[in-house]
Amino acid sequence: RFEEWVALGSIDSMEEFIQSHCHTAEDFKRNFQASKAKAQEIGRLSTKTEEKIDCILILFGPVLSEIELLNRKYWDYLSLVLQKSVVNDIDQIETFAQNAIQSLGKLPQTVEEIGECNTRHREYVRKTPEIMDLYNSADTKNRILIAWTNETMDKISKVENIWNNYSSAMDNYETSVSHQMESVKANLQTQVDNMNREIEHFKIRWNQFKPREDVIEEANKFPDRVSKGLIFIKEKEQEWNALMERKEKLQKDSGHFELNTEFPLYEEINK
């Protein structure tokens, strides 16, 4: 008769059991409701503490006391796990918000710093809805904690202030850096245009003065020309390598701002 009532007594760790089954605010609410319903049912059963079957008198008092104790224990652990869940959510929010506030509070000075800061800002924007959901979850769990146990987590008001500071830091960043970013983007685009002109000029010079194949094939007949040609090739190789170093840096800087950099003549020359 009381088999399902004493099932909780077979659980090795009630805390771990609750942690594995209760994750959302609704999970905790549903279990508090179930525990309260069980307590009321136990109260009704307590009105009949014995039963006589034939000549045997069966006492239910000890069993009912144990069931009541198990249910009370379950309620206490449910409250404990809920508190820990709220704290865990709050800690994640605090870590995210404080890291963002610290990162965005340092105004960038160089193109590299602006680019890196912009990349971090985009990541914060991407994660904000996820953290906001976590904040709402923590708030709902805290309300359930108050409603069912008359307890509350003071940290919830602290994290609200931190979240407001995070929102202000995001707004301030967008206001203070947006104009600076537009200026940097325009400058990078100018550098891309200049780089394309330099590559075009390099191509023209190369096609105009590169050693002819007939001179290279008959090197013994044109030693002076071959010597000058080799010097020219080495100079152009160094010039090209320097151009490519600047191009790679320009592409890296532009990538921070999601700018497309196109160098149409690069592939043609680099074949």
C-alpha cells in the first residue's frame, strides 16, 4: 500500500537525484507542487493509524512518520538545489557582464586594438540574448523560491545592477567607437585602393622590364643582360614580398571590421 510513498528512501543521494531531474524553473515549481500535494495526502492518511485484519492489528504510525520525514527531506533538498541553481546562473551572468565591462571600458587607440575590440563587441552582441535568457531564468527561479519557501537570493538584485552596467557599457561603446570605426574603415578602404594601384604598377613594370626568354636561353651570348636581369628579378622579388606582407596585414585589419578586400591582379601575378 505504501510502496510508492517510501520510494524516496531508496535514493542514495537525494540532492543528486533532484539535480538530474530539475533544470528549469518549471521543473522546480512542478516538484514543489507535487511535494505539497503529498504532504496533504499524508495528512489525510494520518487520521487512520491502524487497521485490523482478522485478529491482527496493523499499526501505520511508524510508516506514516517515515513517509512524512522523507517528504520533508525532499522539500528541503529541493529548496537547496534551487538556491544553488540560482547562484550558478547568477555567477555565469556576473562573469560574462564583468568581463565585457572591463573589456569595453578600455578605449582602443590603434587599428589593431579597434579591430580586436570590435570583434569582442560582436561576440558580446551575439551572446547577449543567451545571457538574457539565463537572467530571466534566474529571476523566475528566485520568484519560485520566494513563493514556495519564503526565502530569496540577495545576489539577484546585485546581478540586476551589474546587468544594467553591462547594458550601459555596450551603449557607451557603440556611441564612442562607432565614429572612430567609420573613420578606420574609410582609411582601410583607401589603403586597399592604393595597394591595388601599387600591384598594377608592379605588373606594368614587371612586364616591361622582365628578362626575355631568348636572352635567358642564350645566357652565354648575353652575360651582361643576364646579370642585370637577375638583379632586376631579385629586386622585384623583394618588392613583391614587401607588398604581400602589407597586403596580408591589410586583410587581417580589414577582417576585424568584416570588410571585403579584393585584389584582382594578385592572383594573376602570383601564378
